[in-house]
Amino acid sequence: MSRATFIISSSPGQTALDFMEGKQNLAIAINSFLIDCKARHLSLCTVKFYRNYLSSFLSYAEACAISNVQEIDTDFIRSYILMFSEQHNEGGVHASFRTIRAFFHWIEKEELMPIEWKNPIKRVKAPHLPKQIIEPVPLEDVNSLIRTCRGDSFFDKRDRSMIFFLLDTGARAQELCSLNLQDVELSTGQVTIRQGKGREPRYVFINRTTIKALRAYLRVRDNLKTEALFVSKTMERLTYDGLRQLLQRRAELAGLKEIPTPHDFRRQFALSMLRNKVDIFSLQRLMGHKDITILQRYLAQTTEDIRVAHGKGSPVENFSWT
């Protein structure tokens, strides 16, 4: 099934007659939703995320000869989710459902349909999403990556500082790539994340080892005509894809079996902070989460954590038996 392609641009609205008859062109409604997402300053990654999943949804609707929103009912959405699940994993299916839900809730909020219209997504249960322990990048692997950056070249200095930066701040990949020179105060270690999720700014921090590595990188970076903190080999702002390729290259040099993703560093940051007795409310603010429950996926304890906890609290070992 081919996907529809969206170009976020102005589009003709619905006529009064269309509205009275309950007609709202699906493609136009989706395009309007994406425009609104940009107007609300959602991140480019979020807009791209919505666009991709809604393109697939629109293609399925067109294949079923459905062109208007009012033609979509609960059974249609269920059929689409079922079809989608045959081609994608559970995570992808759940992501598609969340996107469709956001779209229909937006239609309802914007009052684009007649008053008698009922939101079809409200009766669709979210697909099952298995709870999995999300493994962070092992600190031993990070150490191996750092050892590959012992040279004096621009790229060695840059990569070393960036790896430390990811681990020390727990910043998301896009947040790191969006950083500018003026966002980092080397004297205090305070870093201003201006492009956080939902465009909400926050502060994170780096400490002595990371500051030292960052100073070494800046000394060899020269005074480039860019405000970006981390730059590519073409001396332009480093992109997400560039960051992934950087980690892949270092992992291959280190001989690692698993290539860590930028988000793996964020998971290790969260778990390390928890193990080092940082309170969960401070951790929530550092990671930029609105809800503490979101942290549960990051803080799933390993078998070793549970073994140590059992050793401390075992009722058999902590009672004086006679």
C-alpha cells in the first residue's frame, strides 16, 4: 500500500454546504492538523511522526473509497489497526493509534464536524503494548567508545565531548543537535535546552569531566561562522543522522557487539541517577518529563539491582535466628 504525501501548506477550507452535510475532506483535514501542529510549535520530529502515520491512514482510506471524515467510523479504525498490525511491530501499531487518536481529538476540539458527529476513536481501545525493560548503554561500552577518541584531531575531541555530553545530561538527540554555543556556561556547567520536547525549555548540567572535554573540543574547533555547538565534518550543524553515524563509527572502532543509539545514553543517565540516590522529582525536571510515570520505562531495574535490593532487605538474612 503506497503512502500519501503531504506538503504542509495552506489549503482550501470547507464550504458551508459541506459543513451542513457533515462533509470534511479527510486529506484537507489532515493537512490542517499538521499545519496546526507547526503553529503550536511542536517539534519537527513530532510533525514528521504524525505526517508519516497519517499518510498511511489516508492511503488506506483512499483504497477503501473513503474521502470524507464523516465516513470513518469505529469499525473502520479497528480494521485499519488490524491491517497495520500485520505489517508492523507492536510499538509501531501503538504509535499509529496514538497519531490517529490525536488527529480525531483535534477535529473534535476544533469543532470541524456538525454537533451530532461522534468521535469514532473514543470507542477504540489502545492496542496492547508489552512492557519491556529498556536496556541502557552499558557504562563499559561508553568507556570503550571514549577510548577510541584519544587522538588530537578535531573529530576525536568533538566525539569525546559529545559522548560525555549525552551521558552527563540525558539530553535527547535532537536537543543536543539544536544546542548553540551561548547555551552552555562553562564556568557553572549549566546548559539551557531551548528546543525541548513540546518546545518547553529547561536546564541540564555538565560536570568537570565533560566540561574539560568540551573545552578541548572548542579549542580545536576554531571560530567557525556558525552558532551551533556541535558541527559536522562540513562544519555545519550536526544532524540526528550525523549523530547516529558518529556513534556507529565509534562502536565499530571499539569492537562493540551492539551499536548504541543516542537514546540509550538517556536511559543510562536516568538509571545511573537513580542508583546514585538522586530524588525522582529532580530527575523528572532534568529529563524534561511532565509526568513522573513516564520515568518508569527508563527506571526499570536490572536483575543486578534487584539482587542487591534483596540482599539488603532479605527477611531471612536480617533477622537474628536462634
